[in-house]
Amino acid sequence: MRRTAKININHADRDVKKRINMSKAKTTVMSIVITFLFIGCAKQPNKLDVNYLKEGNLCSETISIDFIDKDGKINSPYIDTIKFSYLDSISYPEMNPDRGVTYTRASPLDFSKKITPYSPEYYCTYTLYNIIKGIEYYNKLFENKIDFDFYKGYRNIEVTIGDAPYLTSPGIYIFEKNANPSPSLFFHEIGHRAFWYMQDPDGLGIKFKGLSIIHMGLLEYFTVSLNNSPIVLEDAIPDKLIRNAGLLHQYPLNDSFKLRHFLKLLEESCPVEIQNPQSNISKYLAASYAAYDDEILDNICDNHRGGMVLTATLWRIREKMEQKNTDKLVAQTILNLNKYMDKRPDFYSAEANEPLPDKIEWYDLFYGLIQKDKELFEGKDIQVIVSEFAKTGYPVDKVKY
């Protein structure tokens, strides 16, 4: 009996121990699962659904927003702060349309709550995402040769809701209420920062000598390439001023690219607003007409729209060479433009009285693209480059390559 009792007790102990061990095992497994899920969730970046126009269609995209936390702290090497405001008015000291001063009302941001569409937090997050995307694109393409901290003021961004999105700059992004601005808006503004540094004597020193047609045409090529669409600034500027590199823009530029025509299109886009002389668009037009005389209005091209003649040419080359090769070709050519310009006497046959300005012209770029294609791609794209420049109307027969 004692033995039997002892045996029964041992069986009971084993059963109890077995149940305890199974319980411990389950607890351990549960702990591992919970820990795994917790770590997984902690590492999983926040997401946000955003809307934007692309080629006339309203598109949606889910973006990662792990660059900003619930307290609004920005985790990015490129941006320190962002603030939100509403636009009250704009003034133009000394009637200079390029020196507009905006008067805004600040509004606090709250990133601790869920971000709702078209809220201040929504527009700020969408802006940050595209600024970061644009800078990273340029850094990769130009091998970190562009210092985006050169103009440190642009580390602090302002997003404003107002009726003057055409005055957006790299430091202040202006959207109309409930707008769905194309990402090209942000890529364009980042392009300005990149190209200002490229031409600055203390930067890369490339001899664009200002916002020339070549400067803007190259800048806008990267805008459309990164956005993978030839249309620039949808839902960010009036429809009549939206630029399309998918169209054939002929060289030399006709009168439709002159500054007077640009202002006319702007007036036609805001027929109601211009009836009020105190509206922001009326004040901008008044400053423009005061700053530019008839000679400037009738003879100077709007460089942003005029740059399309080159952007469209490069876009067609991209369609044949594809993005990766074309982006690389154009970027590497830009970095060597001063060297190609120095060789101008050897390859360019100027007309008898043709002025040769001390700045980058289309023929320097054209020659450079061909030379760089020989270096990078064994010259297999030369005929494409020649054909598309000729299609635009550039007199390519004046260049020996």
C-alpha cells in the first residue's frame, strides 16, 4: 500500500509539474508573441493617405510619415521646424513683384491626434514628405555635391492656406483651401535650391548667370522626371499657367512666352478677383506692371514657362533613353558645363554678328550631352539627342560633335 501510495503520489507530482511546465511554456510563448508584436508595431512607420492631381486625375497614395512624431518633433537631417498659418494679405515694398511680403496668422499644430484629410497637420506632413523626397533625389543623383544647408533659412518651413499659391517659394508653401497640389510643386521648389547652389560662386559655380532659360529648363527636367509626369504644378497655379513638357515647344521662343502674355494669362485666370484692387492678385499685377516697362514686357521671356522648350526636349530624350540613364546623363553633363563652355570656340560655328554670352547656352549643353553620352554609354544615344534637339528647332548643324 505504501508503495502504491508512493507511486500514485509520484504520478500526481508529475501531472502537476507537467501542467505547470505547460503553463510556463504557454506564458513564455505568449510573452514572445506580445514582445514581437510590440516591437513590430514600434518599428512600423506611421502612414498617411494623401491626394494629389496628376495629369488631370485625382490620385491617392499612402506615404510613410516616420519623420515626425506625435509631439511634432521632426526627425530629418534637412528640416528643423514647420509651422502653419493662414494668409491675410501680401504687400510689395517698392512695387517689386519679386519681393512680396506675406502677412499671416499662425495656427497651432497638433500631431498627437489622428491626421485628417486637408487639416493643417495633413498639409504640413505632405509638404515635409515631398521636400525630403526631393532632396534625397538630388543628393543621390548629384552624389551629395549639392549642399542643401547652404541657405540655412530653408530648414524652417511654413505652410499657409491662402489665395496666392503662385507665390509659393522654397520656404513658404501656399495652398488654397482643400487643394490637391501635385508633388511637382515641391520638387520644383527643391530644384530652385539645388540650382541656386549649383550656380553660386561659393557653391559649384556653374555659369548659368541667373534664372536663364537653360537654368530653368534643366531644373524643370528634374521636376518632371522625379514626378514621372511631364505636367508641372497642377492644382498649385491657375490652369492656364500649368506647364506641360509633353507638348512640343519650339525654339526660338515665340511671343506666347513673353512676360506680357504671362501676366495676361494670370489676369484671365482671376476675372473676379482683379475687380477688387485690394485683392492679392490685383496687388501682384499692379506691382508687375509698375516694375516692368513695355520693352521688358514685350521682349523678355517668362523664364519659368520659357524653360519648357528645353525641358520638353529632354523629356522626349528620357522617353527613349528611360529615366535612369537620362537622369544620369543630364546630371553628369551639368557638373561639367563650365568645361564644355570653355571649349565653345572649338565646336560652335557662330554667325558673323552673333553674340556669345559668358554664360551657359543651349549649344554648350547640347555638345556636353553628346560628349558625356560617349563617356557613359559609348555614344549609343547620340542620334536620339541630335534628333530631339533638331525637332525642337535648335540649329544643331552649327555644333561640331
